[in-house]
Amino acid sequence: MNELRMAVVGVGRMGLTHAENLHSRIRGAQLLAVSTSSAVRADEARRRCGAVSVYDSLDGLLEAETLDAVVIASSTSAHVANVEDCAAAGLHILCEKPLGLSLEDCDRAAEGARAAGVTLMVGHTRRFDSGYIEAKRVIDSGGIGTPVLYRSLSGDMNPPSVAFADLGVSGGLILDSMYHDIYLGRWLLGDEVVRVYGEGGALIDESIATVGDVDNAVVSVRFAGGAMGSLTASRTTRYGHDLRGEVIGDEGAVQIGRLRRTPLRVLDRNGAHHDAVHTTPERMGDAFVTMLQTFVDCVIDGTEPPVTSADARATLAVALAGRRSIQTGLPVEVETTMTSGSPTGDPYKS
Amino acid sequence: MNELRMAVVGVGRMGLTHAENLHSRIRGAQLLAVSTSSAVRADEARRRCGAVSVYDSLDGLLEAETLDAVVIASSTSAHVANVEDCAAAGLHILCEKPLGLSLEDCDRAAEGARAAGVTLMVGHTRRFDSGYIEAKRVIDSGGIGTPVLYRSLSGDMNPPSVAFADLGVSGGLILDSMYHDIYLGRWLLGDEVVRVYGEGGALIDESIATVGDVDNAVVSVRFAGGAMGSLTASRTTRYGHDLRGEVIGDEGAVQIGRLRRTPLRVLDRNGAHHDAVHTTPERMGDAFVTMLQTFVDCVIDGTEPPVTSADARATLAVALAGRRSIQTGLPVEVETTMTSGSPTGDPYKS
Amino acid sequence: MNELRMAVVGVGRMGLTHAENLHSRIRGAQLLAVSTSSAVRADEARRRCGAVSVYDSLDGLLEAETLDAVVIASSTSAHVANVEDCAAAGLHILCEKPLGLSLEDCDRAAEGARAAGVTLMVGHTRRFDSGYIEAKRVIDSGGIGTPVLYRSLSGDMNPPSVAFADLGVSGGLILDSMYHDIYLGRWLLGDEVVRVYGEGGALIDESIATVGDVDNAVVSVRFAGGAMGSLTASRTTRYGHDLRGEVIGDEGAVQIGRLRRTPLRVLDRNGAHHDAVHTTPERMGDAFVTMLQTFVDCVIDGTEPPVTSADARATLAVALAGRRSIQTGLPVEVETTMTSGSPTGDPYKS
Amino acid sequence: MNELRMAVVGVGRMGLTHAENLHSRIRGAQLLAVSTSSAVRADEARRRCGAVSVYDSLDGLLEAETLDAVVIASSTSAHVANVEDCAAAGLHILCEKPLGLSLEDCDRAAEGARAAGVTLMVGHTRRFDSGYIEAKRVIDSGGIGTPVLYRSLSGDMNPPSVAFADLGVSGGLILDSMYHDIYLGRWLLGDEVVRVYGEGGALIDESIATVGDVDNAVVSVRFAGGAMGSLTASRTTRYGHDLRGEVIGDEGAVQIGRLRRTPLRVLDRNGAHHDAVHTTPERMGDAFVTMLQTFVDCVIDGTEPPVTSADARATLAVALAGRRSIQTGLPVEVETTMTSGSPTGDPYKS
């Protein structure tokens, strides 16, 4: 296989980023088509991605195009069906996170890919940021000794629409945003979360409570090996899109984060000032490229992708447990050994 | 009253700092005497505090000297008895934190001071750091909107001796160290903690587990007004004495911290490097002076001190609840309305 | 004109960057061809720029291709002849800096473009960095009052080859590297340099002295309006590719710079550490794209480019004066009013 | 000699700082008296320095008190006469910088101390800042290789009174402020300045020009060993009291500076903000204590002080040369071997 013929399913904010990157910055792949039900987005995709074909449904796209692989960036609630359809069509798949809204959905998606013999990688983007990559290298090389504490923050400047926040659409704050903090912690520590406890509330945006979601949350996690963590997610960090991670070991620590957007500092009678990152592409732009390139390389080389559906399932299990703990006010145990085909007696399924 | 005649009870690390500051940096007070049962510390006090009288017991000191006020910096387990004795002698009191190891002890100490009509202030030192003072001013002026998240970290470079860690001596990690994170959060947010959940373990220093203590802990807190917090305490931040606080509101945030010791940055083929604060005086030296000066000014002016025994009691209640949650694995509710004169039963149910 | 048909002349380090950006990241342009005399570079260009045609000479390229515009990234000593040839062929030109090694060369290049009626923009890349753009905006909006001091540093990690350092090839440290500090200062302050004084030496790399160059230099500049500046260039900042600029006004200041490469901080018993930028693309990658896009947009829209040959000439005049001052040990006056069409005698008297 | 009996001559801003430090923070010395012709300052000294005796003249003080040592903090123009009088009285002397306004004055002061056999140390305060001390240690240990560049900035927030700026009183910007940058450079590099070139102007405060002074200046320096430097002094850094130093070697670099006052960062919709140091005590408070303690220790131990009159003379020689260069517009050579008793053919004496 020389150059992957690819399409992007769904060209909202994330999908369009993937489409543009495929169009111009990825070696070994060419973007042939996108699908979207929105005429506005169709135009935007045509404007920014060269001579791309645009379809108003995934069915239409699959019928008309000869493809090798797809990026699925549709609404989370549509992920599983899209994965099953694309897998059935024999296409390798990079699917945005979370893979599904329930563990059963994750299992269906994973089973679909396995049955079809296609690669299924999940979009754990932040793992491909140079800061996290280097932090992982330092930790694995013993640079901080044994990890004992993990602290993480994901801050968005403004709450999303109520329609998006809906637990049945995006999964809400924990499944959509804190999800990143969970997979990063699991990956950086090389360990699984066994217990969570969460506090959360719709403190600022009361409308979000009408669909069961919260706008700020703190979740404690306990890892199997004993390490502890504290994850914070906020949809009201008005000062910027603040993504931070930190692992403290018994010999040192790593801190990942970059709030500053431009390399400028202004000084005046009030002191020193600098600007802040406002959007995900400003902070994670390169990680999108690295992730997409990694997927393309894995498919071409026939190697296992660095993020599997099992990773996605384990992360979702913790996120679901955290959401339930917030809802119940009680700590929730997370199963660590997950037989993805037959989850039995899940204490945390919603 | 022109100049307070003062003594320091106990001249361990903290007590000696107070004695030196009283000797040389505080206006309106003079250090007349200290008490210590250690001959080594007696010599050290004489060497560093001029013509100070040294007694081997508080009784001896109280009998021989004519005083207006004392600083109590003895072992935490001795605080209450010391406070009662000094109050009975009619002396105004600045007592190191925590005031006692139980709420009953706090109440006894507070009652002793009230009965004697003397001022009792508790050593919540970090509140007097310029960073926290300025953060409080910004928050109170509306600079960050409504506080919704509080994040805090207290990191010591090395575990203390097992004898000190003993829950019956210092109270352990939560009562001795995370105590600071609790009173800072209550003060900065102007709100009381109503629920806590803690994870903790003796991950690095197993010997500390023999006296029931932990070396790393994460405690979630929920405030009465809805805000959430995450407090982290570590005795193994080998890279430095890392004290950090952060309050995020719906219009902005404040971050307090200073890890860097000297104003030097070194650059070499490995990048850029700077040193770290290793000890409390390196980080909080000025706060000790400000706190002591505040106490002296309050006594001279006859005004209420900014930290009362009620503050100390409310902080201890949260700390005890956090410690219990770690021990039981369950969330613990904290009573918010505390009538310090008549505590009935447990202020927090588990 | 819908989409510019473009070529890149010379695909060394800079030329290849331009070619790749044209190939993949610039709207409104397509890369058709490159020229290089190096077989190795020809292969590299084919590998990284898709189906690009490669010629072993500019003549061959101009003969075979139908083009609208070119990027000239050949050796500085070849710039003028290349500009003249491309202008004669009716092509719009973006030429790498410096435009030439003498003011006479600059004038020839400018005259060639003017005679042919084509756009000639010069590659003052750093002006297109977000930090400098934002600094300029702050200064122009009055945010720092009247600029009085300009401080700048350009540090490369290692000296170039002796062949490159040759004053007759690259122009040496002042024309090749400090050139950036000069045009940035002129632009940020909106003022011309009228006097320079330089100190320089081959302190570390003695071989570079054999071709008349220096590896470290400090040049003082005086602006017509009275402001003062100090420019530093070094080829031995082993710790990183350190590009910094600063303008201090009578109401505030701006500081531009970013030494950190990844958003990671590592903490250990020696303190806190972060990495450093090592290469120009790591620091200025986005500026290359912005500059190229600006050129393409100007040509398509028929507007004046933001960097003209007059800018390039005025910058070169200061650089030449600085080099001469280092050579003579005396201050050198720089002519401020330059009629680029009729330069009479030396623009700066010593 | 057990405890030095000391006095402070002149209790302006600096003198009062020294008096307070002697009163309360210096081991091995006691403050007995101060002299000042100002009734207001006399009251201030009494208020802040305990039971100190206050005299309205140095003569009166020397007549009435039995002393071992003095700190001279009078106006610079009075330094030499004060040093001669105190030396004649057999007192060890710590004199504020600069020691005099001319090299002849320096020589008179040095000769007076030598003849009387008393210690004469000069107040090069910044050398005692922890940042500079650590930088010196790193440089001397080979941590940055061979120093090649020295960059320094001294910024005051506001111009002084015209009366103070007078070249015949304080010596003006170069002798009063850039003086620090000169001795720091000489000390950090362990090398002498052999040539200077300066640009300066009264750009903001025109009144200062009436007494021959400037408010902003840039001075290039060349060291005997080849290294180059650029020193900047400003009296209009409105954003803060900005003191920075940097030495770049062929293996690394050190950067010294701290603009931030409190350990607080505020984040809002405009980005991230922190305050700035406004005064010398905020930045250099500890250095005053360290310097004074060093002087007291040297006198008690009978050891050579780390800053001698020869250091002061060599620094002044560079400062005078820099001032002359600004006045003449020409580079000025500085004699490196200075026989302080007989400077002959000084190219830079004023």
C-alpha cells in the first residue's frame, strides 16, 4: 500500500481539522472525500481542502468512493454505528474519542473492527503532544523515580451548548473533557485506576444542569499500584484553554502545560502580562498532525496502533465511574481486568 | 501598654524562628525569655537571641518572669495544656497550629482564653504571605468573579521522623501539613467545607505507616456554597518545598506559589535550569514576621486577631474529617455551624 | 489571477522549507518546480514536495516552466543576478535576506524589479512571528509610550562553515544574523538608525577569522529620534537558538522571545529544568508560513508587500556600517534618507 | 574585638537601611549613633533604630562616641572627606558607592585608609545578592565555559531630582546607576574593561539635561580578554525596578534577575499577569544584610574585605570613560593597570 485513500466522516470543528491536515500535512495519505449533513460545513470543507468530494451521508460516501481508511469525527453518539459501517466496508479507522457512550458500545465497535480485520485507533490526541511525549519518556527512563501523585486540569473557556452537553450526545463534561485527563494519567503512570470519587456541579451555567451535566468537577483517582490522582475539569476557565498535567514521583516530577499563546510579554505600570491559549488547535495543533501521521504510518506498515480500543474502553470505564460517583456521592470501584467481550456485573455502567 | 514583654514556649525549629524575629524584627515587643527542655536548644537560643533568659519548663518561666504575652511553639500534643497555663497567668497567646489534636482540645483551649479574657491567636502563617494576601484582595475585589475551584499542594522534600509523624504527636500528614491548605481555602473562598473524601498511603516511607500515618494524600473538598477543591499533600517532593495554591472563579483565577530560591537561571546544552526552595523559612520567612507583628499590634491595640480559635477549630474539623475519610474509604460530612462552646458529639458523621 | 504558479530557486535549508510550505500550507499558490545544482537536494525536494519538477539551473527552470512567481533562496551572493533574471522573465519575487552584499547590489535588484513591473518582497521572516506582530501592535497603539531603548539578541548554537561565513558569500555574522535585529528594530520603533558602533571578535572559532568574520558581536545603534539600542549576535549560544527582542518605552515595555521547545518542565533534586529551541523552524516555523502567505496574497491582490527593497536596503546600510565599525574601531554614521534609485557615494561616512 | 561599636554617617534612604540592619539583623555589631543634618531623618532614625544617638554632624559624632567602625552613606560628593575623617579617627569603614567622583578622590580616600591602617570596603551591594553569588560560582566552576558576552540592565522607575542627578553630586546616571553593571561585569568575568563606547540622552526628562545628565544610556564595553558587553541604564522603566545581568560563555550562560514582587499570578480574560519589584529593598534587601555582615565579619576577623578601594577605583575608571564617551561621541580606552597612587596620563579622568 503506497498512499492511503482517505475520507473524513463529519467535518465539525475536529473533523475539519483532520481533513485539512490530511489534505496538506500528512505523508502517505490523500484526502478524497468527506461526509457532512450540513451545507455550510460542506462549503467550508470544499474551501479549505482542495478538490475534495463531499457527501451528505456516510452511506453515500462509502458507496461512491474507493477508500483505504477513514477518520470518524461525527457526534460521539454516532461513533459506534459509523465504526461498524466503515469496518464492514473493510476500511481502517481512526475514531475520535470517546469511542462510545457505554462500555457495551465500545465492545460493539471493537468487535466490528476485529471481525473485519481492520485497524481501529482512537483519537487520544494529547498523548501526541510533544510535552506529554517527553514527559512519558522521562518517567519511563526513571527520571522521577516511582510515580506517586498525578494532578491534571482541563479548562475550557466557555460551556458548550446544552444540546452538546447532553449526556446522551457528548457524554457530558466527564466523558468529553476529563476523558483526556484519564487516559493521560493511565498512560503516563502505566497503571490502571481502581477507584474514583467525584464532586461536580452546574455552578455557573445552570442550563447545563437541565441535561444532567455539570460545568466544573473534581475527581480523585486511585491507581492499582497505590498512586493517587486528582483530576479537575472546568468549562469556565475564562482566562484561557488551560490544559495541565503533572506527575510527582519519589525522585522528581514532570509538569506539562503551556498557557501562553504568543512569545510576547508586555510590561506596564501594572506589572507584566502575557496572553493565553484560547483554542485546542492553538495548544494541540501539532499533536493532531502527529496523531494522524502515526495512524497512517501504522496502517501502511501493518503495525499495532499506539491507542487501541482496549485503551479507549479502559478510559471510558473510569470516566463512567467518575460520572456515577458525582451522581451518587459515593466512591466507585473500577474493574481493572476488563474482558472487553463480556463485561459482567459492571459497578459503574450507566 | 507600650512594649509587650514576651516569651517563647518551645524553641524547636519554629519556636527559634519566632524567638529570633521577636528579638530583632518586631516593633512593640521585646523577647525576655524562652523555655525548652533541651540543653542544646537552650544554647542555640542564647546564641541567636541576645540576653534572653532560658528556662527548662513553662512553669519555671511563668513563675520567674513578668510577661504580657507568649508564643507557644511546643509539640502539638502539648498545645492545649500550655494555652491553659498561659491564659491562667493572664498572658495573651499566639499558638502554633494546630491548636489541638481533637475538637475537644480546641474547645478547652478556647474556653481557657475566654475565661481569662486574653487574646488567643493561632499561627496560620501562610495567610500572612504576600502572595496569599494579594490573592485574597483580588478575590474579595471581585477580580476572579465567583470562586468555583480551589486547588492546593503542600510538598515537603522528605518524610519527618516516625516519632513526629505519630498521629498522637503531630496529628500526621493531614493535621500537620494539609491543615495549611484547608485554612487557606476556607479563608480565600470565605466559605466552609461541608464534605471531604480522601485517598492516602504510605507509598514511599513504609515506616511511617507503623504509626498510622501516610506520606502522600489527595483530599477532595466540597464547600457549602458549591465550590469544589482538591488538596494534595506530599512528604516526598524531592525537588523542593513546593507550596502552591490556586482559586479559579468564573471570571478569572489566582495562582500563588514560588518554587525558585535564587534569582538565577543557568542555561547549558541540556536547556534552562533554576534552583528550588528547600525550607519553609526560604519560602515563608517574611510571613512569620508579618504574622508575629500582627499579633503584637492586635494585643497593643486591643483588637480582634485575624485568626481566632474558631478558625482553628473549623480547620481542624475538616482535617480530622479528611483523615477519617482516608481511614474509612468513605466520604465524610463536616458540620458547618460550629458552636465552639458546646460541641455535641462528633462534628462530622462518617 | 487565481492560483500562483510558483518555483523555488535554491533548496538548501531555507529553500526547502519554502518549497514544502508552498507545496502544502499556502492558499492560492502551487509549487511547480525548484532549481538546485545538488543531486542530493534534488532528491530531498522530490521526496518532500510531491510531484515537483527539479532543474539543475535557474535558466533551465525559467525556460521550461510557465510561472507567476518565485521564491529566491539561493546563496546571498547569487541573489541579485537571480532577482534580475526572474524579474526579466516577468515573475513576482520573494527573495531571501539580505537582498545583496552591497548597497549597489540592492539597487540593481530593486531597479530590475521596478523596470519589469513585478513585485519584489524581501524575506524579513521574523516580522511575521506572532510575538513581533503583537509587539508592533502594542507599540503602535501607544501601549509603551515613546520607545527609548531597543535590545536584541540573535544566538546560534554553533558557528557555520568557514565557506559560509565568508564575507563575500553570506556577508558574515552582521549581514547574515544581526541583520534580523536591525530590521526588527527599525520596524518596531518606526525609526531609522543614524549611527552605529560595534565590537566583535572571533573569540571561540578562530577559523572564522581567516575569512574576516567574527563569532560574537555587540553593536550599539542610535536612532534618528534619539532612541538607543544594543544588538548582540552570537554563534556560540550552545544552550539554544536564542532569539530575543525588547523595546522599552517611557510608559512600559514589550519583550519578545521563546526559548522553550516543548511544554514540559522537569523537576529533580537539582531544581527545575526545561528544554530549549535548537533550530529556526522550531522557533519561527509559523512565521515562514505567514510570510509566504502574505507574499502570495499581495501578488494576487496587487497590493504593496509589507517588506520592500527599500526596507532591505536601509537594513543592509546599517549592517554594513556595523561591520565597518567593528573593523575600524570607530563609530559610523548611517545616512537616513536613501533615494534608492540614485545612491551617491557611500551611504555612511566613517 | 567582640562586638563592633558602629555608627552610620548619613541616614537618607540607603543610610537608614544600613542603620536598621545594624540595629536588628547583624551579628557582632551594635548601632550606637547616626549623624544627619536633617531633623526629619533624625526622628525617623530614632523611631526605627531603638535607643540610637543622633548627631547633626560627623564631627560631633566622632567627638562624642567611642566607635570601632562606620558606614558612610552620605552624598557621594561628601564621601572622600568623610572617609578621610573617619580613617583619621581610626575607624574601619564601609563606604557607599561610588567612593568618589574622580579617580583622584578615590586615591585620596584609599590613601587615607591605608595611612590609618583601617579596613576600607566599598558598598558594591549587588555582588552580595544570592543570584549574583550563585552566578559567580557557576562561572568560576566552568559551568558556562569561557565567558564571551556580558549583558546588563539597570532600570529605575522614575528619574531622580535634578539636584541629585547633578554630575557634581551623584555623578549622574553612569556613575550612580550603571556603576553597578560595571563592577558586576568585572567581577563575574574576572576581567578588566579596556574600551567603552556610549550613547545616552535626556529623552524623557529634559530637566535632567540642565545638569549635564542623561536618563537613558547604552554603553558597549570590551574586556582585556576579548569578551564584549552591553550595559543599559534607564531611569524610565515605569513597569518596575528592573535589574538584570547575563553572561554567555561558549558552553552555557547564566541569567540573573527577578522582576516579580509577590508570588502571585492573576489570570483573567486578558491573559496572565504578575506584579513587579518597585524598589531596591524589594529586590536587594537580603544583599544589604549580607554585605553588612560580611564587612563586620572581615573587621572582626582581620581579613581583607571582598570589595576594596582598588575595585572601586577600577569601576569608577570605566564609568568615567563611559560618561566621557557619551559626551564626546568617541570610543574611550580605559587603562587596565592602575597604580592607584599615581595615575598618569589618564585618558578618561574628568
